[in-house]
Amino acid sequence: MGAPHQMLAVHIAYIEDARARGAGRGFGTRDNSVVSDCCTPKGYRWIFSERNARGDAKRYRRKGLDPTSRRIVDFVRGQGVENRTVLEVGGGIGSIQIELLKAGAAQATSIELTPTYEEVAAGLAKEAGFTGRIDRRVMDFADAAGELEAADIVIMNRVICCYPDMPRLAGAAADRTRELLVMSYPRETWWTRIALKLGNSALRLTRREFQVFLHPPNGILAATERHGLRTVLNETGSFWTVAALRRSA
Ligand SMILES: C[S@@+](CC[C@H](N)C(=O)[O-])C[C@H]1O[C@@H](n2cnc3c(N)ncnc32)[C@H](O)[C@@H]1O
């Protein structure tokens, strides 16, 4: 993900719409398993646009994974990825899925809220020779998780801070995890709080209908641990924390 997203725009939640439709829960009720474009919160389409997807793909083709995605892939590889199934929530262009398939994963599923990544992601999967091994669906994972098969490894990279109802999203991800859940989210420091507050103010002023969420890191871990996982990694980076949880025996 490119720098312009990182502080301000990327970790965005569509609060007004979420409140209006779901009393502060998710993004409203779905009536089928695939949310069509009409139902994607419009703020998401603005920030996670096709243009943004093309930019992400260009960077990935040139430079490979960004540092946070690389930390996640390296950690998962160290834990064992051979023949595992992978479910990635909010995976954008799908670069982590491609890298885990290259590392020996059997199959990957991508659940994306916005349809804007699909064309670019399909192109990248084809270039890597993984078209038949990545199942991509456009839906709100917090709503649809119950319809999905669990996976050995579940990834949520820079996603949780885009969603207003953290316990619901984190709990859904934990429930679909057979072995390992790996997430990244912003650190909670005085300067991340100020940066995101400033970012939220700018977004409100420009009527972008987005807000950034800085969910408390301990709350995120607690929300997933309540679903039978235990924390095995909690590593802060300069901006992003990468955390991993294993299903307890
Ligand atoms: C900041 S982007 C991160 C994209 C990618 N993981 C990365 O790090 O480059 C957050 C992504 O999460 C997706 N997302 C947020 N909430 C979601 C949900 N409830 N279900 C599925 N995708 C979701 C958004 O559509 C967006 O593509």
C-alpha cells in the first residue's frame, strides 16, 4: 500500500453510513452472499479506487511486498504454510495470497468489501499462474463469515482499523481460523492518535464520509482470544503492529 494511504486515508471506516444502517455495527445487512457494487460503502470506493488498485499492483510488480506485508508473509512461512488453506480478508490486490501460494499454500480465498480491486487482482493472479487457486469474493466479511469455510491461515492486513465494529470483525476472523490468524493494525501512541485525529478532521471537512479507527490493540487481541485463540506474536513496527494468534489445542 502506498504512502499516501498510510497515515490518513487507508484505515478508514464509513461511520455515518454504518451508524445509519447498523447502529454502530457493520455496514448493514446483506440479503445474499455477494454484496454488489451498489452496497459497498461509497467512501470505500473513493479511497480504495481502481486507480489506487492499479498503483498498488504497479508497486508490487516493481518492488514486491511492502514491509508490513513482508513481515506477515515471513512470519507465516516460519510457522509453516505448506498445503495450508489461506483466507485473506480485505486483501486488496491479493499480493499476500500470491506470495503464500508461491511458498506452498494449497489454496487462497479473498474476501473484499470493495469491487475495485477485482480486475487488477485477477491480472496479478494470472501472471503468477494462480488463477484457479484463488477464489475472490466481494462481500462484507463481518456479515458473511458464517457462510464461508474456515481456513488454516487467516490474514487481515491493515483492515481492522477500517471497520467500526472491531469485536465483530475480529471475532468473525477468529471463528474462521483453524490454525493461525495474523493481523496488522496501527500502533496506539500519542502521535498516531494525533495523526489519525487530524486525518479524520480533514476527511470530515472534505465530506469524504470516512473516519479512521484506532481500535485499542489490547482490545483487538482480547476480542480474538475470546474466540479460542492465543497470542503468539505481538510485534510493533514504526507504524504497524503485526500480531498473530493460534487456535489453542
Ligand atoms: C487499508 S486497505 C488494506 C488492503 C491490503 N490488505 C493492504 O494492506 O494493502 C483495507 C481493505 O480492507 C477492506 N475491508 C474493510 N472492511 C472489510 C470487511 N468487513 N470485509 C471485507 N473487506 C473489508 C477494504 O475494502 C480495503 O480494501
